[in-house]
Amino acid sequence: MSKRFILIWSLIVGLVETLVLIGMAFFIKTNMLISLIIALCFQIPLVIRQFVEGVRAKAVCRLCSVLLLTAGVISLLACHGRNYYIESMTEVDNNSVDTSRYLPFDENSDIARLDEEPELVLTENLPVLNGSAALFPLYSSVVNAVYPETIPELNQKNSPFRYTNTTKAYKELLSGKTDIVFSEMPSEEILQLAAEQGKEITLIPIGAEAFVFFANRENPVENLTQEQLREIYSGKIVNWSELGGEDEDIIAFQRNSGNGAQERLEEFMGNTSLMVPEQEYQLNTEEGITETASTYTNHRGAIGFSFLYYTRSMDVDKGTKLLSVDGVYPDNDTVSSGEYPLSDGIYCAVISGQVSENTQKLLDWIVSEQGQRLVEAAGYAPISGE
């Protein structure tokens, strides 16, 4: 058998083994470049072995091959272990709320309920409700209190109970598909779109929320100023040691475009440029591989943001903590009083001049004493601050 044939055969076998290692890397999320280097290092002694003479030299090459293969396997397992550790951390999904936890007419639901019979009951010509993820539990509680149990389920055809996201909800409001949007302040994009259509969005205050920042519970930093937060999210401050913390790189997570919290961050930044967020690749069956803002993962150096109710009740566990801003910790009392500097109103948004009789009745009920008790029971600060 010629040395040329042996060389070609070794290269073919090496290529196949390299592809196998890269495939392993893909499935267990190991860095592909590392896997390629490992595979090539494994093949080098095999190729050299075909051209060396003597039993001892061949034995040495064989031993090198075994050692490199062992090192490669250990490296793959180590990378897999690291990824397993990262995946075991607290994650905050930046895309949506688990609506199944907050559905109306379900005794196991986590929605708020009144202790007495509602003062308003609607049975026909029901206003279509939609809103942001952070307020879904609230308007689901409203549906449970005021609407008949016979309505179609969430997002079903002809259902008055819808959930998309903040931006889509406002667009449905402008198109007439939705009557009331439960949300924070609409973005400049939505206000401009309304102006282009010759429509005016009216906002009825129904309670208070807060824009909050959170970090790993082990992070010694407890308070940040608004200016420090802007410098973090502009990329000017990159290490927690600059803020009195440990020598740890800051991993500042963001959310996807169109998300209500992301729009609030952009508003908070003002004229300060927002840095490009960490990205991850996500498989979308309709659009193929798409690039999205990374899901918050609770690294020691991580910082994220959301709305108070959302962080407290929906998707952040004990591995994280809320940060004070300008020395004020966010809770219902500081949010209601406005002492917390990033307190925000929550609103029912309607189109001026397009409010039906039942829509007006529902709006009046939500700001009534009973409606405000439901707002508070749902975990939000009521208008009165009681």
C-alpha cells in the first residue's frame, strides 16, 4: 500500500472525524473553532505516523494521538459543563408573559379577584382589551370580574380578550381592532403613527408602576444613580469596580425592539446613545435564524431592567435583587408617592372620539373605588396610593 494512498485515506478519515467533532460542538454549544483545533491536533500525529520509520517512533505518534483525543474529549465535556452551569442560572425571558398563569375564569389562576360582587357587569358589546406583558395580569383580572365566562378564549376569533405586545396592541387600537390598551406611555413611534392617521390617543391613568433595574443577589452594589445607569447602558462604565463593586465586567442585558420595557429604557436614556445589546441567535420557523437581544442570564456581573410588577411577580427569582435608584428602593409606597424617581403611570389608552358606551362604563369602573381595589390586589399601586 503506497504512502500516497495512506495519506489520502488518513485525510479523509480525519475530515470525517473533524465533522463529527464539530457536530458534537453544535449540539452541546461548544465553540466550533476550539473543536476544529482539537480535531486537527488529533489528526496531525496520525498523518505524521505514516511517514516515520521505526516501531518506537510510531508508538510515540500513537501515544500522542491517544493523549490529544483524550484532551479533546475532556475539553468538550468541560465546555458542556460550563454551558450547563450558565443555563442553570436565573433567566428572564424578554419576549412575553406566561399567559397560562393569569387566565380568567380559572380557579387555579394567579389573577386578582374581588371579595364582593362587581358593581359593573357587561354581557354584550364587550370592549376588546389588549395590552403590555407587564399589565396582562391586571386586565385579565378585569375580564374575570366584569365579562361573562362564555367569551371566546384569549386571542381566539371574535374574542374581546387579546394579548400581543405593547407595540402591536397600540397598532390594533389605531386600526380599530382593539378598544382599550392597558399599558405604559406609548412610544414616540406610536404617537407619530397616530398623528399620521389623524387620530389622538387619550390616556386614562389607572395606577402606578415603576421602571426598575435588577442584578445578581451576590453583587454588593445596592444603589445606582440615574446618571450611572445611563453610563452603563451607553457603554461608558464597563466594570462594577467603577461603581464601588467588585472587579467584574458589567453584562448589561437589553430586550427586543417593540418590547415595552425596551421602549422605556430608550426613553430613559434621553439624548445618551444606547449601546448595541448582547445578541443571541434564535431559530424562528417562519424567518429562519434571527438575531435577538440576549435573554437575561444571572451572571455575577449582569444587570437587567423591567417593570416592578413583572420582576417581582412574574419572571425573576431569588437569585436576583432590585436596585435602588438615587437612594430610593422601588416598592408600592415609594412608587405611589412618586418618591421613587422612575415611577411611571399605567394607563388605559383609547382613541379620542371612538369610545363606545360600554367602553366608557368600563373605564369609569376601573378608576372607581372598587376598580382601584382590584388594581391594588393585582399588585400595582392604585391612583390614590392607598
